[in-house]
Amino acid sequence: MIQLIINGQAQQFESPLTVIQLIDRLALQGKRIAIERNGEIVPRSQFREQILNHGDHIEVVVAVGGG
């Protein structure tokens, strides 16, 4: 069991997961998002490889269109 802090809220997961798995679990696939892990932006090219660990602080920003 690992705990991640996502946008200031603690969330528990059964095991470590990748950024892309987190996006799937948060139902954000297909949306324009940016992910920050422990204060550093995770490049989209690393979403499948970047493994999240217990205690990581994650910020998810969803782009909103409009004028």
C-alpha cells in the first residue's frame, strides 16, 4: 500500500504505479494535463516509465479551453 498526495489530498493505492496508470485511475485519459511530481514537471514522454512512490506529492493541472 502506498500513499500519494494528489493536489493536496492523501490517496491510497495498493501498489506503486506509473504516471499513466494514475491518469487512468483518475479518469483523466484523453484530457490535456500537466503532471508535477515533487516539484518537478514530468515530461509527457515519461508518463509510461515514471514510477510513483510512497509519499510523492503530485499536482495535476487540467487545461481548460475557452475565451
